[in-house]
Amino acid sequence: MVGVAGGDGTDLPPAHERTESLDESGAVGVADDLRRLWVPHRMVYVSDHHQPTQHDCPFCAAPERSDADALIVARGEHAYVLLNLFPYNSGHLLVCPYRHISSYDEASAAETAEIAALTQTAMRVARATLSCDGFNIGMNQGEIAGAGIAAHLHQHVVPRWASDANFFPIIAKTKAMPQLLGEVRELFADAWPRP
């Protein structure tokens, strides 16, 4: 039976043929077809004492600033949309409730409905303005789940293109962004449907 190709070009046996084995250090494990990229520098986002309190929360402060200064694309009654200051991809949006809550199950019915509606509009606007091929959409709930700012609920809407991934961020620790954040914010804000 043919194995699965590993990231280093080796063939791995099919899952049902894999057995526990000792690695070079003597640790026991079950081989799988995944390669690991260890990124301990990201612990700063989830370690103790790095989460903002309500008084210094960037998602609480943003609505008090001008849209251009805070990178806000659209404001609703219960939630708003802004660009991620540290985007994974061009057009990376965040949908946040105004209320300082940390978990999705704390959101009211009105907040969850508006977060959903703003997310759908964000997808339509990104598709129309950036011609993206797909999206990653989701919420990291809690520090343990990798939330960069776990103290304030926010949903990621990340546009994706067929050829948007490469090894530049891994090798050079650099992400190539084709447009400035202010330009993307203006593009999205201009295309956002008016009520």
C-alpha cells in the first residue's frame, strides 16, 4: 500500500499501519502525516499578564477614536468591524461587540445576530473589492485556544486567494502585504452598504 508523502519527501505508512515507536530522544509517539512548526515566540500572545483589562482593551478603545485612526470599516448598533492591525492576510477583518465580553456564550442574541450579519457583509465586501477566492472565519475562545486578545470577543474574517501562501513568513519572519492598512480600510468602507 502506498504511504502518505511527508513534508521532507519521505513516505509515511498509512495510518492503520503506523505503530508506536521511539524517536531519537527516546520519547514514545504515534507517527502521523503532519510536520510541526514550533513557534514559541507566539507565547507572548497567550502568556499570563499580557491580556488587556477592560481599561486598556484595544477593542474597547477603538470605537472612541475616528474610523480612520482605529481602522474601523463599519459600525453597527451592537458590534463593529475593523481591520486587524497585525493581519494574517490582506483585508483581515475583526468583528467585535462593543460590550467587553470574552466568550461567545456571553453575547446577547442581538450581539450574536449582528456579529453574524456583519461577518456576512464583510465577506461580500471583501469578495467584491479584493476578488478573494475564500475565507478563514473563526473565533479563538480563551488564551488556551490562542486568542491574541482573549479578554474581548472578536471574530476573524480572513480573505484567502489560491496562491496567497508561501514560506516567506517562515524563512524571513516577514509577511508581504500588498496594500497599506489605511488603503484597505478606505476601500472596504467605501464599498460597505449603507443602511
